[in-house]
Amino acid sequence: MNVIIANNQKDKLNSLNIEVIKRLDGEFDVNEIISSFQNIFYNKMILDITALKNYQDISTVQKLSISLDMDKLILLLEEGNAVTSPSYLSKLISIGIYNFTTNVEGINYLYNNPNTYRDVAQYHQINEPEPEVKTIVKTVEVPVAGPVQYVNQPVAQPQQVGPKILGIKSITNDAGATTLLYMIKKALEKTHKVVCIEVDRTDFNYFKEPGMISTTSSNLGSVIRQNSNKNVIVVDVNDSPTAQTLCNNMIYLIEPSTIKLNKLVTLRPTVLKNLRDKKVVLTKSALTSKDIKDFSYESGINVFFSLPLLDERVQNDAVIQLLQKLNII
């Protein structure tokens, strides 16, 4: 059974002779499509590109590719639209979408003969110029005398070059760093070259998963250099100060249960104070928005993100949202 999502090109799709389990007509946000079809079985999804809000922005389609199986997708592009430009087609291929066409005949063919990369490689523009190292002038607010007076001052910042290196550190015991790394890898690997590294431990051995490396603090720099061709490197820093210095972004995990927090503060009285300027992520959290505000007030910490209890066997939208907030995707 199949799924059809149609909008401007619904007349074309009406002529398809296939069994349909569900059909949607209209324009839909990418999150609506993901939530509607992420947990149901279907053979193929035929998607009219105009049914996807903000489809001109390839990051919208990328979000779809992260959450749904692109091997099951046939994308109906609109003739005369920018989505048939060489640049857009190349971007589709880069995020793992190979089955696209502009007509019903193409849909019927791809339904039984799905494309591989070899079939669409001619449309893939890979000879793009290397990124330059340049300075970006960013305006930030700098406080001056007085409690609420600000002036604007330009600050030069280097553009990110090389892989994004995200460090993850558990503050409370068993906050779930290893599971989170695994789920980040699963969320990214369809569209990004990603590797996960744990430092001074060997918990990754139990996953038996390629792209998950256990190393030591002394060898971490070498391992990162060996993976400099990756888009994203995620590091479980554990207790390694060396690992933290090699990451260009860090999050700190806290499980906000009463017993874990009381034990943490008893053993390390200043730990919460030291986290006040850090990106703190709550894990295994069932806190409401009001609870989080109360927690922030009582601890003096600005909570960056709150994750529910995660099941590593299924993909969780909250992990995607965390990666988006971290500007990883």
C-alpha cells in the first residue's frame, strides 16, 4: 500500500494506478508529514513537492530525509520551477534523494525501478570551490555603565572550517551520554558523514556499530585528525579535560531527578554554579515547562534543552530538534 501527498500537481497524481493506504491534499509543514507517516508502514510515498511548505529551502527537504526513509520516496517536481534547476537537483542528491521526476510516466518507472546514485550522478555538482577562511563581522550587545544601557560593537569571528566537533559530558551519573551519541549518529548518518568518539572508556563496544570509536585522551587529537573529512564529530568527553578543549561546542547533561541532584550537590557543592554559563541539557526528563522554569530559578542554570527518556531503537524528534538548536543541521 502507498501514500500520496498532493497539492498543485494533484491532477497528475489522480491518474496513478496504484493502491493507496492514505492520501493528503494541500500544503503541509514538514513536521506534519513526519508525524503523520513516521510510525506507519507503507510501500512508497509519492510526494508532490508543492505540498511541502517552504520546499524551496533545501533544509526543509533535508529534515524530511532525516526522519523518513528516502528509499521509499518518489518526489514529483514541478516543471518550470526552481526545483528542477541543476543546483537544486544536486542538493537533493546530496541528502540522499535519488528518485525524482516531473511526470506520471517517471513515477510509474521509479515505482518498479528505483534509482541508485549511479543513475543520478550526472546531476550531482561536486566540483564546488573549497570554503575560504574569512572573517565575519557580527554585531553583539556589550553592556556599558548602567543596568540596562547597551551599545553595539563589531566582533570579528572566524568562519567554521572543518568538521563540527560536539562534546557531550554527563554531570549526573548515568545521564545518558552514550545513548545520546548513538541516537545522534543514527539521526545524522543518512545525510552527513559522522563519527562518534568516546574518551577513556569502552562502552561503545556493546553497540557493535561502525563509526563509533573508543580512544584515550592522549590519542584523541590523532583520531580527530584521521576523521577530518567528516561533517560532524561527536565526542563523549567523560572526565577528560583534554577532550573538552578539542570540541568547538559542548553540552552538559543533567538528569533532573531529586535523588540525582541531591547526590550531585552533596558530592560537588559548586557544580551547579560552574554550569551557569554552559549549555545544560536535561535528560530522561518528564518536567513540564513550568517545572523547567522552577528548576532554572532554583539552580541558577539556564536550561538549553530538555530531552525526554529516549528509546535508542526508534528515532526521536527531540534529538533532531536538539541538533537544529545546536546548529548541527
